[in-house]
Amino acid sequence: MAISASAIAAVTPPSVTLSLRLLKRTKSIDDAIRATRSLIEHEATVGRLFSEQTVSKEPTWLGFVNAFSSNGPLELSNRSCSALLFLEIPDSASVAPSLTGGSAAQIPADASVATTVPAVTRIFALAFGGGHHALDPDAIERNFGLRVALNSIAREDLRNIDVATLDATTFQKRYQASRKSDLREFGIDTQQELFRLAGGAPTDASFARSLAGKDALTLTANLTPAGLIAKCAKALSLFTATDYKKDYGFIDHITPVRDNDCIAKLDERIFEAVETLLDGKSSDLHLMMPDIIDPEAVYEIGYFGKGLNPGKKKGFGELAIEDYVAELKAGKPEELKSIADLRGHEVRLVKNGQGNKEQARRLYDCFIFETDLDKVTHVLFAGEWYAIDTKYHTEVETDFTRILASTPIIASTTSANEQDLIAELDKHAHFLNLDKVKASPFGAGGANLEPCDFLSKSKEFIHLKDGHGSAPISHLWSQGVVSAEAFVRDEVFRKSMRDSAIKRQTKAKKKGFETILPDGRTKPVPTDFKVVYGIMRHRYKHSKKLGLPFFSKVSLRAAARRIELMGFTVEVHLIEKIHASTLP
């Protein structure tokens, strides 16, 4: 007998989209709620339930709009609501949870679960509306949603991926496929890019129809309130599973640090880096918003907290470590006593010099930093410390050592910046200065690519960078790749470069460089040439060694491979940057 559509609808649970977060083992529900929020707790059949209703506020744009209303001002207001539900879930799905904070479990009759109190439980936070803004980021298990997603979604069923490249300029990318696609179709460089979010269709359709995970897990499924506990228990089991290793094992190249003593030592390095910057010295510490920002949003941000410049705030168009340090110097930096003070600093949206507390981001979550501790490289990203896998680290270091020159073009310099170094090298007859030469490839008359900073009589294209300057080192790698490709493929570029070299050597009263470069019609032999990257760097404070940040080496690895595939030799020359005041 056929079943009617109405009968099917009667037995099919409604479609629900949930946002789940897992609290850290050491955090309680009270720890997880920001002290600045005015949440009201309600009696609940299971778990603990909170809500918040904001008061009505005029939108910030209302005054401007009202200037165009001929019948008086418009009466418009914004009001929002949110809720948080906390559930205590056992680590074993076979044992049911107790009521969080209660003496006896009050499980709904249709929940079909036992009332045994488990020995070990984990707390889930389910956020509704803007409820997630009331959660303390320190209390949340980072990458919970991502781990569940990668344990649930086969590599051929992905729809969304967010990645980040960790360098002095951190690039965040979002890939969205119109249909389920294989991982390789997204073009992700798994050796260079850090997975931040994954979404798609899970293999187990009974768990969810679709899901996406980062710190939070967002899933859509047919679900009744009675089935919520089992759904959370399933998510917890997926979080601890290792199925991801089959298709996504590369995420173990970078693993979260869980040891509190280690984190405390690493955080001290952050405080030292800020003190170094306040002393006017250089550091690799920089800032980045950890989330992808709406490109259509127009905003200004300001820095708030202990020791920062008080009073009316200056608005900045982007996060920059230089602006943060300047605001500290303009305030009372002597008030900063420890990393705890830095952790209290916030980035807020600013309007008319006033910060919006409701739209605040913890500054610590915006720090990007890299340091070695106990012979392991660690990276701070999005408020979480990560340790670099030893095998992966060795592979990257081996590749770097292979192209690291034992004898650099110049061992050390007191030059303050890249332009001073160029002036210093310009005195050598062996080098021809091509800095700021602009050679345009065919069909791109305004492209104005810079071939290199110097051409040597040894057929080296030398690209220079102050490794502690405002521009990231990764720009240098890109410059070398683009220049090499244009030199091989484009005769217009080669002719333009050669013509400029002849003019430059005449002006500099140097000879012989015109014979090094082929004319536009003669195709060069890349194996005859070498691409040299020269980077000025201070020695590291703790190791006293001269080197590059680990993720700069990772991005260099990819660039060097591209250049070597064209036939060029690649070398890196580290030039020690010495303060003139430290000379004997």
C-alpha cells in the first residue's frame, strides 16, 4: 500500500542546522561565558540554557539616510537575540550524559538513553543567533569542527575549503565548488597551505546531509530535540577518530600544542617580541585577522587595553604591527608586565573615535609568530600554538640547505635597509644595478616587471630584500619566479631588459654586461643562469643563528621548484644585518 506524502512528513524529523562547539577539557560552562555578556539562564530539561536579548539601537547609517527623508526622520532600530545550550556528553557513546550542573539527570522520556552518570564527559556549546559571540575563545577546542569534517567527508565529496599561507603577509583563500569535487581539483598546495575549514557531504548521510567545520561544526540534518544528545555523541566520536589520515594526513604537518607548560614558555616569547619592538628593534611578529573578512565591508579598527593610548581612538584601515606598537608607545607601555596583559588587548571596530565592544576581537588571536623551543619549531596562528612535525620540518630544512649558499655575495652589512644595501653593492664592478628597471612583456605594456636588483658577470639574477622590512619575504620569491618565466618565454621582455642593461652600464661606466644577455630573438639557455635571493637578516635572539622563518622556507620551496623546472639554478644568500652601534 502506498504511503502518502503527508504520512512521510509526519514521521520525518524537521531539517535543522546546528552550530556545535566543544569546550576544552579544563574549561567549565562558567569559564566559557564571557564576563561582559548579560546572559539569562533558564531551567532546562537537559543541560544548561542561556539567552540574551539586545536592546533596540538605531543603525549607524540612520542619520545619513534621514537627510533624504522629506516626511521626517525614519524610525528604524536594530534588535537581536541569541541563545546558548550546553550539553555534557560522555566520551563513550554507549553511556548517556548527566544533567550539567545538576544532581540528577532529567532526560526527556523520548530520548531513549540511559541515566548512568559517566566518569568522563565533554561539554558541547550549541550557539543560536549571535550566541557564539558570548563564548570565550580560550574555552573552545580549536579545530574541532575541522577534524570532524575531515573524518566525515571523503576527498571526492568536498564542496568548500578555506586555507591560509603562513608568512609575513598571510593569504587566506576560500574555494567553493558548485558540486562535490575531489581534493586535487581545488588546486591546494598541501605542503604550503594550512587547512582552516572543510565542508561537503559526509559519507554517513544519517549523521548529516551536509556539514562544514572549522573551530565550530555546522551541520544540517533531520533532527528532533530528543536526538540531539546522540548527534553530539557521534560528533565527539568523529573528533577523536583517525580516518582523516587516509586522505588528509598532511594536516598532521602542523599539530596543536596541548601542554600548558610549553604554551606558557611560548607565550613568553610573544611578550619578548613586543618588548623588542617597543625598543625600536625588529621582530618577525605580525598581525592578521584570523577569519576571512567580507570584502564589501568598510570599517576601521582600533587597539584597546592596558597600556594602550587612551581617549579618543585613531581608526586604522588594516591590522599592522607597526600601528599597534605606535599606539603602545603613545600610551603607557610600562604598564605591560606579562603576557596576561597582552591577552587582554582587543581589536574593535571604531567609529568617531569610539570602539564597539560588541564587535571586538582578541588581539592575541591576531598574532602570527614563529619560534623554536626545545628543538621544535612552533607557530602561533589564530590564537593557537602549533608544533611543526619533525619529519616535515626535516624535509623543508633539507630543501633549504640544498639551495643555501655557503659563501653569500656579501657576508654582513650595516646597511639599514634594502636601498642602502643596493648602494653598497653598486660599488662592485662585478655587479650591474638594475634596481627599478621596468621591462614589459609582450602584450602587457604597463606591467613593468623588475627583472632583478643586480645582474652579475657570473650570469646571476640577484634579487634583494630586507628580511625585517615592511614587505614580506614571500614577495621576493614571487619576483624571482615571474622574472625567470618572462626571461625564458618572452622575447619582448628580454629585449627590454637588455636595452636597459646597456643604458645602465654606460651610465655606471661598467663593461661586458651586454654580452651576458641574449637579444630578444635569441632564446636563452636557462641552465647558463642562476637566480639568487639575497636576504638581510638579524640573528635570532635565542639560537643566535642566521636564518629565515620556517614558513618563508616553505613558500621558498614551492618557488624554487618552479624556477628549477625552467632550468635555472637557485641559491639563497643570507646576509647578516648588523646594527652599526654594535660594531667594535
